[in-house]
Amino acid sequence: TWYIGSDSAPHPVSSKKGPGATAAGCFTQPYVTAIVLKALEDAVDNGWITEEEITEEALVGFLSGFGRKFYKLPANSDSKTRIRLEKKGEKIPSLLASENGTVEIVPWGRGKEIRTLTWVTRQ
């Protein structure tokens, strides 16, 4: 069985630069859904997959179900909550900082345009 998912590694900039830098991970958490969907769009555009292969079941599984199952966590029981992704010109910032500014993190894909994600509750 294969487990495919996303990993977010918010290592501070200070641990990625200079002598002895060892942190190589990239921070994706706030943008991972938009990043995954953009990657799938690009794959369709390049002929690597077809639109028919991108099903709601596969997306929901990849983005929330498979990880929960792998880690033996309960399934999400909120069937009314969904996400909406829209092209509004949002870009991934070049740098994210802690509230007090002492920790800085460079997100993966900085400067790239992504879809804006909003949570929607169906009636």
C-alpha cells in the first residue's frame, strides 16, 4: 500500500542559511490545497493525466481522507463544510514571520499566483 500526502516543514530561515545549515524542508501548509490543484491542472495541460482521472473522491481522499486513515484518525463527519477555490490574483508571500517577528519562514512557491481558498457551509 502506498501513502501519498503532503508534508509541511516550517523551518526558520536562520536554519537554512550559512555554515552548518541542515534544514531542507519547505513550508506549504496554508497553500497546499491550491498547490496540489495547480499541479493537477498542469498535469492535464501537459497530457500526463486526463481530467476524468481527477475525481472528487480522489481529491477528498488525497487532501483529507488518506492521511486520516493512515494515522488511524476518525473520518471528518462534517458533510456540510466544503472549500471554494477562486482565481483572485492571490500570491504566495515571499516571507512569513511570527507575530513578534523573531522567526521568519520562506514558503514554497513564494511569489507564485494561487487560488484563494474559502470555507463554505452548505445548507
